[in-house]
Amino acid sequence: MSTKSTTSAMSSISIRPLDPLTDAELIHPWVTHPKAAFWMMQDHRLQDVEREYMAIAADPHHDAFIGSVDGVPAFLMERYDPAMAELVGLYEPEPGDVGMHFLVAPSDTPVHGFTRTVITAVMRELFADPATARVVVEPDIRNTAVHALNAAVGFVPEREVEKPEKTALLSFCTRAQFESAMGVAA
């Protein structure tokens, strides 16, 4: 995935690879913020975040990205191969499956609809790769806010799965489901 820019009705959004050495300081307050409780990094020190993202950078099946809105870093995005990471043994992966995580930076002045704009941009970025047939997510079953966002962009829950760190809601979104949710003719 290369650095790309798209423009929504609200903002210009760009996504670039995360550099663990230079971006750990940026994302540390994001992943440790109380609103990021489901990210499970609340007690991480800066060095812990740096180590975590260095491990992701070294993993050939997992990537991390920083998303900027109007030139300001505003979200974290992860893409992974669910056949090789996160969901191994928990479901039968299909060709073209891509796993995704995203986190919007905390803000003192929330903007209505901002998180939906971000998840839409993340999904567009993932589906920009013609090899991506379906996006897979596994948010915590208690994270009802993200379940609603996922549904808004076309995700359909399949079932609960037990991961070591959480009970997750395994959900899928095909390209056609995403386009339908966005009002694009298939």
C-alpha cells in the first residue's frame, strides 16, 4: 500500500505506512487513551508501543498505517492476512480475505460523522487493491459503537469467536456489500 490521497465531501484523507521509530510518539497517546480501551494497550509505555509496531513492521502478514485528514494525523489503520495472523484456526479464510483494525485519534472537539468518514476511507483503501475480495474484522463483542460503524459500511456479523484476549464478533464485508452500503451500483 502506498501513500494515497482521497477527498471526501468533508476532508482530504491520505494514508501512509507507519514508521515505528518516528510514529510511536504520535500514536502512544491514541492507543493508551481511555476511549481506546478495546485496543488493549492502556498500560503501554512509549517503548512498549514502539516495540509492538516494530513487530508489526517485521511481520510479512501485518502492516500498520497512519491516516491524515486535511494533513493532520488522525487515525491508525492495520491490515493483516487473517490466514496467517489474528484469526488463524478461528474461521476458514477465503482467497482475497484481508483483516483490518482502525483507531481514530482522540479529540477534545469531536466532529459528527468523522469516525464514519474514517472507516469509509479505510475500506476504500483496502478495496483499492483488486486482490481484496472481502474485509474481515474481529472487534470485541462489547464494542457496540464499532459494530454500528461496521454495519454502516456493509459488514455482516457471522458469529462470536474466542480469541485469547477477547470474545470477538467475526464479521465480513465483500466489495459488493461495501458498494451497496455506499450507494454505488454494483
